[in-house]
Amino acid sequence: MNPDLQRTHGGEIRVDLLLIADMIEPGARILDVGCGDGALLRHLARAKEVDGRGIELSQAGVNACVAQGLSVVQGDADTDLVNYPADSFDYVVLSQTLQMVRRPRDVIDQLLRIGRKCVISIPNFGHWKVRWKLGMTGRMPVTEVLDRQWYDTPNAHFCTIKDFVLLCRDLEIRIERRISVDKQGRRMNIVNDGPFANLFAEQGVFVLSRQGND
């Protein structure tokens, strides 16, 4: 089995998606934006009996989800989130997708408009390996997490954990919880959410809500 995957009663799932699943309350209404092949939705439906929906850009991903009986539509986070009513979900999930959208700030606004809480995971472009490779070679880094050349990557915006935290502050968004994650998607308890997270974590997972939205 791939070491980045873990077997559950519903099949294999990425370890970082299990961290996200742990943040979701049983029976909640969920929208998974950029849901891929539906692994998280499938796991949440079986493990926590959520009312799950998904939106996915690729037709292949939509087909894979529908074949499993999941409620997923084809759509683009940059343009189609405006079609969802306000406060229509308990949680909106955006996993490893924020760096690919054209307007991250607008997308985050939409996520917190339609969801009571938002769970976002991002790759950390501030990791020490990224800094070292850029400084030593003068070339855009390729790492285990950021594993494509600059001309062949879907990433449109390069964001560090510190950048994301400052954006949330500027947008007056409350960070209810944050987890530092390694390249396999495992929690880094020694780093946690302290000052070294931006240097040593390869990914970050955040639970967000609007200020005053209790």
C-alpha cells in the first residue's frame, strides 16, 4: 500500500484527508470543493454519516464520484461557488486546491459565505527545503509535495503558512484550529502551530470561521 494512504473500512484514503475528517462533526452538511475522486466524501458518508456534496473541475473526477453513488457536480471554484445559497452547509472543505484557483481571496470569501466553517489544507511554499533549493540552485524548487516543474504545475499562487495566516487576519477570519503536517500528511506534533511551522511543516490544515459567527 502507498505509505501516503491508509486503509479504512471504506477503502484507501490519504492520511491528510483523515485529519480533515477528524475535524468534521457526525451528521454535518458538507460541501467538498475540488473533491477529486470523492475519497473524503466516501469516507465521511460511511464513518460519520454526513450529508455530503461535492464540486469537481475534472470530468474524470466527477465520473469516479458518480460511479460510487456520490452527489457531485462539475464546476469551477472560481466561478460557481456564487450559485450556492448562504449558510447552506455546516462545513466547506478545500483540500490542496487553494493554490490552484485564480482568485484565492474571493474563493475563501465564498467558502465562508456558504459554510458555517471552512476546512482548508495547503502546501507550504515556505518549507526549508523549498527555501534551500531556491537559494542554492537559483531554480524553482521541486520537492516531494511540490513535485512538478514550474512549467508543468497547476499551482497558480505560491503561498506559505505565514502568508495564509496573514491573509486570514486581513480578511478578519478566525482560525479556530491549525495543524502542521509532514509530506505524508501526518500531524507534526513537535511543530504544532508554533513559530517554526512555516519553516518545518510541508502542509498546513486550518479550520476557519467568520469573526462573531458562533
